[in-house]
Amino acid sequence: MARTQAADFEKRREAIMATAARLYARRGFLGASVSEIAAACKTSKSLIYHYYPSKEDILFDVMDSHVQSLVKAAREIEAGPASAEDRIRAIAVALMNLYAGAEPNQKVLLNELGNLPDERRSMIVEHQRQLLDIMDRLLLEARPDLANDKPHRRALTMMFFGMLNFTHTWLNQSGPISGSEIAMMAANIFIAGLRMEIE
């Protein structure tokens, strides 16, 4: 007879995923074993396998849950009534706030993609592409003169994310400058650069 799911099944999965994210971020995916995840969760290895069939399944959830939260936030802002420039600023702040609550997930997303099987890696890459496409559409609104220059727009998009994505490596969240302030600095520098290109 099949084993029934506990009422708190999803909550326990999320706790395992959060613990694994911290271990993967600190030790790397290949350096962290299921036994270590179980020990950090104060549970047994067999119970980890009850919630996740493999270490790779946990890795996928660490990345997928994070990147989908980024896409969701960006989509909601893109659909809003503000100007393209203000929505770019809002996306920068929203992403930075999400990074601040999930530094291990962000580090794992940036560093461990190659450890996923091809099919699952493609799923994460597709979500990342959705995020890039949102910014591409906003760039088109802000710079309609780039309508026939997708390579240029993509380069600009990658520069935008480049300013934000690695802040987890140096930003002190309890320091004198908040993540939201850093996000606004990055967005304003980016927007100023967009304007300078057509002056």
C-alpha cells in the first residue's frame, strides 16, 4: 500500500530545500552529500529520500523555486501602468529584495546549473530567458530605436542583470546602504546609460 503524505509534506520539503541550498552554496553541489543534508536537517537519510528521490531533485527545486519567484515578480511589474523606466527601476528593487531573502539560492542558481541533467537544466534556462525577455520588452519601450537590433538589446539586458546578480558576494544586508538603494543606483546608472546612447 502506498505511503500517504503527511499534512506538512510541502513544509518539510521546503525546509529540506532551504537547508540544502545553504549547503550547496557553501560547499558546492558536488561537495555536499545527502547524509550531510540529513544531518543538517536533524533527520535520517532515508527520510530525505522520502521527500526527494535524489540530490539532483533538491538542486532543481532550489533553483526552480528561486528563478520562478524572480519571473513572477518581474511579470507583475511589467504589467503595471508605470513608464518603462520606472518599471525597470521597480524590477531592480524587487529582484534585489528577493535576492536578499535567498542568497544561497541565488548563489546556487549562478554556480551549479551545469550539475542538472539536460532536461531540467533546459527548464531553468527557459525561466531565465523569460526574465531576459521581460527586460527586453521594457528596453523596447524605453528605446524603440533598438527595435531592429536584438543583439544590442540583449547585451544591454545582460549588463542590467550583471549589476544585480552578484551583489550577494559583497553586499552587507545590515550595512549602511540597503539592497533597495543599491538596486536603485544600478537601475539609474543603467537608465542614464540608455539615455546617453541616443544623445
